[in-house]
Amino acid sequence: MLDRVKGPHDALAELQVFRETLRTHVAEVTKEIVLRDKMNQKAVETLCARIDLVVRDYSGFLRRLNTLRGAEEAEAQDRDAVVDLRREWGIAHARTNLFQVELNQWSLMKALVAKQVASRKKRVPLYEARPSGLGVAQSSASDDVFDWVHAILNPESQSDDAFQSGCFPDIALPNSRFHEHLHAGYRVVLAQGRTQPMRFLDVGCGGGLKVLSARRYFTRSEGLDYQDSYVDTARSLLERAKADDAKAFQADALTFDGYGDYDVIYFYRPIRDDQKLVEMEQRIVELVRPGTVLIAPYVGFEARFAGLGCGRVAGSVYLAKTSQKDADRWRRKAEQTGVAVVHAEDERVATIWTPLLEASRNSGYDVERFKPLI
Ligand SMILES: C[S@@+](CC[C@H](N)C(=O)[O-])C[C@H]1O[C@@H](n2cnc3c(N)ncnc32)[C@H](O)[C@@H]1O
């Protein structure tokens, strides 16, 4: 292969061949892993072995290329000739080395693929059947701390108007319960393939802590509240958190007409008055798109969801305008996703692995991250 390389131009052409070969293999392995439980293990293993080979061959190519360049420099007549050579090779040298940096990530990607192969026939329930005593004790302590923080962040008391209108004040659902439901809802959205962008709405967001928390899962996170002073508090929180992808706004859940814009809608019994609460539930279900994920962690909804035309996926996660049979089907599909909650990250430069990484993330799998030392 290197015999063909006589100079930087040939090196760049060779780099292109490696890149294209690898791109094809990555596309093929990506096509397999998106099949989840239906992926062909043998095909994935064969493709991984081919990628192993490309990575190994490329290291050899780069080594020999550097040797060739070294030899050329050694033969140079003087310092100026060395400088000319380096200038000539500059771009090829940078690009070929940069590709090696990309290839160094293969071990991480290979582990990511292996994890999906190993889990392809397994189902992880949306909720933990028997949470461990240790976990429960830790979550309960953490929930208390969150309640303190919640009270500090929203010191506003309920307005007379909100009280007269039948609203509940800003009473927080325990943080750990919220994350259990959100995680389950997130996996359902992944199973549905509704990945980008995912829009979340908290109906009755109070001081906005849940809107802020939902950013960890969804691309856009929004909250509405009846009470102006709560909305101001929520806005200030989101502003201080520099949460450009989140917003809070004033609206009455009983008249709001934008429910159809969201993929996941969370409502934790905002309204005290039973009749109005049912009205709100009917309005939400009527306006949303079929299959919208509803998270409603309170007893009344548990009793009413079927009559409202929703199916229960699991726990407090429901699907609007969906039969129970279909909701059960979505639960099984969601249980086949991984459990990683992908970190929203700043736009990164695409690499050769981007299609594989994105597809894995859309299935609930992510690369192991290096843990910082401190
Ligand atoms: C029980 S708290 C829920 C707070 C937060 N969503 C949580 O889960 O921690 C209910 C919130 O709903 C708001 N709310 C009550 N009725 C409402 C209505 N008709 N429209 C909009 N918000 C309402 C209240 O002001 C309050 O902030």
C-alpha cells in the first residue's frame, strides 16, 4: 500500500480510501444495531472484526508514512530543504494524524457495540421491581435535600387568585420519584423513535425545578403555571442556570391550546378542584398527538386514564390516544432500550463514529466516560 505513496498527495488519497472503507463498515454496523433485538450477532461481530483490521492496518500505514517522511528529511541537503519538506507534507501530516486520533476511539465504540449485542435479547423493566434498601435510603435523604432547595428557590406563597381558582400551591413531587417517571418516559420516547428534538412540558411548573431537571433528558424543556409570581421565579432560575433550551410561561392549564407541540407532558395534580382537574386531563388528551407520553403521578389519573382514551405503559407513564394493547407493546419495546440518559452536549465536530454513536444513544446506550480525577 505504502509502495504507492510517493508524496503527500498519495498519502491523502490513501487516507481517503481508509476513511471510505471505515465509513462503510460503520454504516453497516449501525444498520444492524438499530434493529435492537433483531440484530444479527454474527454480522455485527464480522463487521467489528473488519473494523479491527482497518484500525490495525491504518496504524501500520501511519508508522510507515512517518518513517518515509523521516527518511526524506534525513536525505535533505540543508535546513531550508527540511523546512520545504515539512511545508509540503504539512496538510497530509496533520490529516493522517488526526484520523489516527479518531481511530483511537474504536475501543470505546467497540465496547458500546458489544454492550448492545449482549443486551439485545434482554429486557430491562421501566421501573425497578424491588428497589434496594440502600438505594431507597439514599434517595429519601436526597429527596429531603431537594425539598429544602425547592423551598429556598421558590419562597413565593400562593396568591389569593390562584387559591380561589382551585389551584394547588407549588408542592413538589419528590425528586427521586420524578426521575423514575421521567426515565421511564424517556425510554418510551426512545422506543417510539421520536428522538430529535424531544419536547417536554410541566403543566403547573411552580418555581421551575422540574423544568430544569427535565433538561437532563430532553432537548427542550418548558413549564407553564397559572401564578405569575411562580413563573417569574421559574424564569429567574432558568436564567441563572443559563438554560437557553428551557422556558417558563404563564398560562392556565384549562385554556392552554399548545399541548399538541410536546412529546412528553407531565402533570402532578396541579388543580385542587376535582371537576376542573378532569377538565384539564380531557383537554390535554384531546389536544395532544396520538402516542404522546403523559406522566401523571397521582391516584385520580390512575382511575381515569382508560376512560380518557389512554393506555398505561407502566407506573405513572401513559400514552395518549392509545389502546391498552398498544401501550403494552410500547412497554415491551421500551424495555428493550438501554438505560443511559444521554448527556445533552454542545455541538461537536462529527467524527467517523458519529452515526454509530448517535444510533446507540437513540437506543439508550452511551460510551463510558472517563471519570475526572477530582
Ligand atoms: C402540585 S404543584 C406541582 C409542582 C411541580 N410541577 C412538581 O411536580 O414538583 C402544582 C402547580 O400547578 C400550578 N397550577 C395549578 N392550577 C393551575 C392551572 N389551572 N394552570 C396552570 N398551573 C396551575 C400551581 O400554581 C402549582 O405551581
